[in-house]
Amino acid sequence: MQLVQLRRTHVVPDDEAALRALGRSMGFLKDPVAGLEDAWRGHRREVRRLHEKLFYRPLLAAVAALPGQEARLSPAAAEARMAALGYSDPTAALRHLEALTSGVSRTATIQRTLLPAMLEWFADTPDPDAGLWGFRRISDSLGRTHWYLRTLRDEGEVAQRLATLLGTSRYATDLLEREPRGVQLLGEDLTPLASETLTSEMLATGGRHQQLADAVRAIRGVRRRELFRIAAGELFGVNDVAGVGQGLSRLTDATLEATLQVVMASVAASKGYPEPPTRMAVVAMGRYGGFELSYGSDADVMFVHDPIPGADPHRASKYAIAVVNELRRVLALPATDPPLEVDADLRPEGKQGPLVRTLESYAAYYAKWSQTWEFQALLRADAVVGDQELRDRFHELIDPLRFPAGGIDEDAVIEVRRIKARVEDERLPRGADPNTHLKLGRGGLADVEWTVQLLQMQHAGAVPALRTTSTLDALAAAKEAGLLEAEYADVLCEAWRFVSRVRNASTLVRGRSSDQLPTATRERAAVSMVLGYEAGESDKLLNDYLRTTRHAHAVVERVFWG
């Protein structure tokens, strides 16, 4: 390669003509490209085999009483080698290796075959200690099943994905330990399933059980599996940030739809009703309504019901309240999936208002009492669960309110700005850095979303494309309509996507949600690697974050604050 143009290079060409010329120069005349690639693969396999034999297998020999004449390391030398691989606690790591490989069982034999490659993959992750410890826990749980070790041995991509996941994401690891099919999923399509498909499966699974608790447990089991699918898909680049938000939102749709149906039937049976006395629907709000959920998000909702003809309104109302209370209770119970907190605080009158209203009650309230912030909240309302006719009628009710024909007046614009200023002042946590707070920080998610929503309140009555609950779709519509300069729209879109990706990555790494960019060195390094940065580039992540949000905040200053 270097002789062709008399320059130094270490990169093998990828175009067909250059590979053919290189293959011929190496003596592969019959089929130059195939011959070159086959020989290259063979040499790489041999180099890897020798590398494993010289570097990794002595580690196993040091802890696993292996027969034969393989080289062995002293305990001190083994610990030094583990430390060189990036393990913070080499002593514990060697204990895990011993537990995995000691003995003459089939399981131990296969583990000894797998671990040289697994150790190398763990070493490439942000937290090799967590990777090896997680592998030991998964293997202790599944090692004697007929498929687990065979899958890892025979499907290299699954084993490598497992090592990467265990050493990177506490959130996905926690789900994997509770999801029997999780390892097999790593070899399947990690694209989120449609909500209709999930709802059908959840109802079929839940329908096999007579007791409500058992039915909901089965429904949440499907949710656990799909949360793992979405998380793994993001870790391995299958799902982008918009796809993750839509996948999590549609999974929540399916969970609420299936749970609502089984709870309605259960409550009706407990009260001796032959059928429910009212129809019910669930209205998604906030990020849920915008198809933009993240892993730690609550499901912000409102509940609406409509008594069937001839039903006693008082009895229908009591039934609807019982259904809502039971639905929220069973989805918040500790289980093998993370609890789904169903938050109804965005309903009219907030926590002081009725938990569930009839359609007529909503209409009366909005006609007489509603305030600007409530119309703004309705911008992201989407009735997604429950009776279809009732959902359609709810949309017909709220569309003229959230998309007024002439747009909001100047007094309402001033009120929106006043509320945002108060939110920034009151809700930013004490001690939080406003430069790196993902939600409420300068140029963060709230800055972008409030700017988009103000444009919608001003112009959606005249621009139908702005009548969407999606932040990114509304930005695109504002750009297309000339309401937002193309450069400004692109800056806001880039910031929203980037900050949302950082937020998701932070939850995947930590195993819990947080709205603050990580400050701990290892956590920030792990987040940066999830986002595609090279090892050691966590400072670059911080610089990119500050630059991106600074540009977005400048646009918000011009567009939102005027």
C-alpha cells in the first residue's frame, strides 16, 4: 500500500478497484479481493488466538486449576495483569474468574473458552469490574439452562454485545438480571415494537390469569422485556433519540391500554356490575404526549370518562375514580420492571381538582376557569388510550383552545414569559449548575420546548403543520412556514437532540434518572462512550455540550424573550 503512492499509510482501502490491485500484488491472482480478505481474516484469527493464549489464558490458569502445561501466573502477577486491563479491584475480579471457571463441569469448560474474549471486551468498556461481576451474576442465574452458554459460544455478536452492555449500562444490566430472554434478545432485532402489537401480547398474556395482580404482573413482564430491548437498541446504535422516545411512549401506551382494560373488568366485577357503567380514556400529557419519554420519565396524564346511556352518573363517577386509583396503584407496585408512575397533576386545578372528569366537566372548566398555562399544557395533550370515540371527542374539545384561530394576544405572551421566568427561579434545584442542568439549564430542554410552544400558541391557528405534540415536528413546521429562521431552527433541533441523548445516556449508565450532566469522572467517561466518543474524550463531551447549549440559549433569547 505504501509503495503505490510512496506515502505512509496504515489504512486498508475499501473500494473494489484498490482492493483488487492490492490482492494481485500479494499474489492472489484468481480472485484477488476474496483471496486477500480470506487470508487477512485467517491471520487475524491466528494473532487473536496467540494473543489470548499469551495474555488472557494465564489469568484463567492462575485461578482455575487448569490441567496441562499452560503458563501460569502468580497471584500477584495475575492481579497486576487485571489492573493493566483497567480493573479497579483486581482481587475481586480474580475471585469472579475463579468462580466462573473452576471445576470440570461442562459449564466451567465453556466459560474457560468464552472468557479470554469476554475479558478483552470487558476491558474496552467504561467499567470492566461491573462487566465481569454482572457476567458472573447472569451466569450463576442462567448457566445451567440449555441455551445460555451455547448462545454465547456459537453467536459471537451476542457475547460481545453482552460484555459491552454489562460494562456500560447499570440500567440495562438491572433489567437483564430480571428478564430471562434478555440475552437471546441481544441477537434479535432491537427496534421497538408497535404499540398495537404490544397491546395484543399484553392482553393475551394478562388474560391467562384470573387474579388482577397476576394479570398486571404478566403485563409488566412484557414491559420489562421491551424496556430492555429499547435500552439495548440505543446502546448499540439501532435506535436514535427520537426512536427511543417514540418507543418508550408507545410502550407506555400499550401498558396503560392493557392495564386499563383488565382493571375496568376487575372493578366492575368487584362491584357486581355486568358491564362498566362508563367509557374511559387516558390523555397523555407533557413529554409522554409528545412521544418524547426518557427512561426515568413518569407518565403525565389526565383521565376522562363518559357514562353509557342510561347509567347513573354518580355510580359511573365512583366507578371511574375506583378504576383510576387501582390502575395507578398496580402500576406503581414494586415488581421486576421499574414502576410506572402515573402522574395526573397536570389536570384542571392540579392536585386539588377531581382525579377524573367527564367530557362535559372538562368543557365547562376550560370555558370558565382555565388559565394560559393550562392551554399551553394542552399543546402536548394526546388522548392515546381507552375508548376511541371518547378520545376523538376530547381532541375536538381541546383543539380550538390550544390552537386559537387568531393566536394568543400580547397579554398571554407576557404571561407565558412570566411563568417561564418563575419556573427557572423556583425549580432549578439548590446547588445545581445552570450551565449543565439538562432540563432547566441554559439552552437545555425546557428552553427549546418553551420556545417552540410559544410559536405554536401564536401561529398554530393559521399554520396547521404546527398542530403537533412533537417538539421536533413543530420546529420543522415553524422553519418551513418561515416563522423561524432556518439557522435558528437547526440550532434548537441540534440542542434538543443532543441534550436528550445525554439525558438518556446518563440514565443508562447510572441506572437512575438525573437531570444533571455527570460530574464523577468514571460516570462522565461512560456517558461519553455511550454517546460515541472515544475513550478519554469526556472533556470533549463537556465542551460540545456547553457549546451546543450556549448557541441554543442565544436563539431562545432572541425568539422567546424577544
